[in-house]
Amino acid sequence: MIAIATILQSPSQRAMWCSMAEPRPVSLSQNVQQRVPPPARGDLTGCPWHDVKAKLREVGLRPTRQRMALGWLLFAKGDRHVTAEMLYEEATRAKVPVSLATVYNTLHQFTEVGLLRQVSVDGSKSYFDTNNSQHHHFFIEDKNDLLDIPAADVLLGKAPAPPEGYEIARIDVVVRLRRKQG
Ligand SMILES: [Zn+2]
């Protein structure tokens, strides 16, 4: 509890973090932003600390110290995409005593219960998306950066027919971008 207590030691700091719970648009242009529906937040209070506890309880995960700390780091900053390494680095900077393996495990647990969406860009590169609604992504190759595309902006000609006995669970589109050549 020491690290977390340190992070949230004063009411003003807590208020500062709580104010960061305001949903922030993450998209590309003004036009695009206006069409992004606000994320569903249910009955959450707007304070990440309480939200994290409520989120964990809602999906049946015990709010352990490590899950709370990592959940707080993940969800306090609005919609974003992080890799395990990025979150591990943030945890280390915030003096949360946690190993990279625990960060991996926690991210996968959060994904299994639907708090996060995993987005694989290459075989080896996985991002975890705090926006678990249906949407697609731009991937900027030279910056390793993932950006949201609103679902309405991707036109798929026709979804493929799934094999007998299967249905399409979801379609993930990653549109890879590079700087214009020449
Ligand atoms: Zn996303």
C-alpha cells in the first residue's frame, strides 16, 4: 500500500487525478472527433481510484493492490493504447513495485474480463486499448503509434462468410500508415 498511498497522499493530488478522468477525445481531426461517441462509463463516479475499484468488482476481479495500482495507471488518462513495456515503465516511474511479468498477467486478465481490448499489430507487438468499444486503428509504422478510427469510417466491402458452425465475433482492422514518399 505504500506506493499507492504515496501517489495519493494529499486530497489535492487526489482531486488532480480525479479531474483527469474526464473523457478525452483521442482521434485524428476535429471532424472525426465529433463523430466519436463518448465512452460508456455506466455509474462510475468520475474519480479513477473509485472507478478502478468499481470496474474490478463489476467483472469479478478482486481489487488487489497490484491490480488497483495498474488499473489506476491505465484508466486515469482516458482512452489510450499501451504495451506491457510502456505500462511497466509508467509503474516504475510511479514507484509501484511490480514486475514486467505481473504487468503482462494483469493486462491479460483485464483483457479476458473485457476491461481492455488487445490489438495485435505484428505477431510480436500487442497493444492494450482502454477503449473497449468497437473501433479500428491506424498504425503509424515509423512511430509505433496506434490511433483510433471510428467504426463508421471503415468501409468493408463485405464481411466474409464464416465456416459452418461459426459466427464472426468481431472484425479488427489495422490500417498501416507511413510518411508520404518523395
Ligand atoms: Zn483504440
